[in-house]
Amino acid sequence: MKVTVEIGPTWARMVRSPLYVIVNALTGVSVSFAPLFLYWCGKGEFFPEHARIVVPLCFAVIFLVPFFYIRLGSAVAWELRKQHE
């Protein structure tokens, strides 16, 4: 089975941009290190003097990185489900 998916120019530009490389790099962080840093911040072991900065950044990475992939995945799924003549 071969499937060809066409995405809009906005997504194509975003996937080819350096932003995509940054999002890819943050994917591992959002899955593994950001929750660990939150745990350490809660215990007061990870930069306790910068907790006001570290905690919101961890939450942003945890929630915003998957949001990017959910949006991209929904665009791909939309194209797959679209009926072609």
C-alpha cells in the first residue's frame, strides 16, 4: 500500500524550517527530562533559586511540543481521510 499525503504550504514551510529541528530536539526533553526537572524542583533539588523560571519552562515544553505534533498529525490524518477522485 502506498499513500501520498499533501499538506498545505504553511506546514511544508514549518517542517522545512529550523524551528522543526528545535522541536525535534525538545521532543526527548518533553518526554523524559522536563518531568524529571519538575520532580526535582518540587523536592527543591534542582536550581531552587530559579524555580520560578524552570517550572513554567518545563510545563511549556511538556505541553507545547506535543501540541505541534498533534497539529501536524491531524493535518496528515485529514489528508488521509479526505476522499480523492
